[in-house]
Amino acid sequence: MSIIELKNVCYVYGKKTPYQINALENIDLRIEENCITGIIGHTGSGKSTLIQMLNGLMKPDSGEVIVDGENIWNKPKEISKIRYKVGMVMQYPEYQLFADTVGEDIAYGPKNMGLSNDEINHRIEESARFCGIDAQTLQKSPFDLSGGQKRRVALAGVMAMRPKILVLDEPAAGLDPRGRREILGGICEYRKQSGTTVIIVSHSMEDMAMYCDRLAVMSHGKLAMEGSCSEVFAQTEILKSAGLDVPEISNIISALRLKGVKISRNIYTVDGAFSAICDYVRRSKNG
């Protein structure tokens, strides 16, 4: 079941000027409920413009943005309400932080929702846990934190509002492999426990293959294709025309197949490759 639907959405930057750019052209896209959907595309493909349409930060020049069955622009004066339902963490989290302490920053959204102090404290603890923020860090100034820690705080602040839809622009950018696993793993666990629909923008094909249920590929302001990870990564020519590639592990699998290793070509994650190679070794020993 779709929780978000974009119908023929268009947006133009610099309209009627020599610098006019068609950022989004006739986008028709459905986002499935309780799934993790990845939005991928080369720089300038329209990804960031698209996700800012989802909670009313930007308004399409034409077309409809439907969330939970309602066009979010039917009542323009109430557009701010959509941001409690569609929470967004931008690529540069330092622009979302402003309070004296991390705990106060996370509490800001729940306080504006009129929740009790007990419920606010519960949500601070819960979202901090999902984002790997310890009790000591809650007492620190967010401006004394590293870029990766700031990203965790910004994410926790949005999670604490328990939006029905969580939109993340490059949530693991700049993090080391361990940090990427921790924050993306925490997002996956949060989704499982809360039932939240998650949308992730990322340049990392490896992350997309590992954590997403479905993918949408943007290219030059258009939706090039969408589908499951296996469906999308099987279309290597379309990906290459969009300036993208399959996950690196898939190239390694292809090289092994050329060497005569009989394993499936439809492998896009390290875990999948490990299982397939182990299975091949067992078959070789037994055969």
C-alpha cells in the first residue's frame, strides 16, 4: 500500500530566465508503506528537490503530492502540520541544531507537540538509543560534537516526534564503515519497531543494496526506473546512463563468474556474496 504518491510532479528553477533548469519532469512515484525506499541518482539528478516536495518545503509547479491519501497542498495554510507526519533530516545537520544541550535539541519537537514531560523524556531516551547517543552526550552542547555526532542528534530530534514517514538525505555521509553500520542499522531497527516508512537519499550503492527494500533512480530530473534492489541493479545499462553503477561486490561476483565460479549473478551485498561463496565451496567439496 502506498503512503506517498507523486502524480505528474514538475518543478523548474529560474523559470523564464536564461538559467532555467527543469529540476523535476513529470514524476510519477509511489512510496510503499513500512518500507525503506532509496532515492539514488547523480549530482543534479533532482533527488534533493524531490524529497523537499514530500513535506512541503517546496511546492511543485504542477502535479500533486499525496500523503496518506490527501494532497498536502489542498490546505496551504496548514502545510506546517505535514512536517509532524513527514520528518526530514537534511544533509547538513548543523543547520538543524540550535539548543544549549543535545537533550534540549532532541526535546524541541516533542515539546511543540504539547506532550507531557514524562513522554518527552521517554522519547528522548528512545530516540537517543536508536541513534547511539549516550547519557553523557545528552548533556553536551551539540556544537561541540563531531559532524557524525551532529547527524545522530539531528536524526534523534526528528525520530522523537515519531513521524509516520522519515526522510533522510545522506544520513551516513562522512562516517567510517563502523559509523555507517551503526547509524543505518539503528534506522532499520527503528523502522522495524515503529512501523515508520523510511526514505533514504544516498550515493552509496552498497548502503542502498544492504538496507533498502526498494529503489527509485533519478536522472536529469526524471524518474529513470524504480523497483526492488534486485530489479534495479539488474539494469546496469540504465544505471550507467544515469551516472551510477552496481555495488562493487557485484563487480567482484562478475569477475568470479568469468573465472568459472558457479554462483548467482544477482548478488548485491557482502553478506549475500559470503553466503554464495560458502555454498559454492561446500558444493565443490561434496562434488
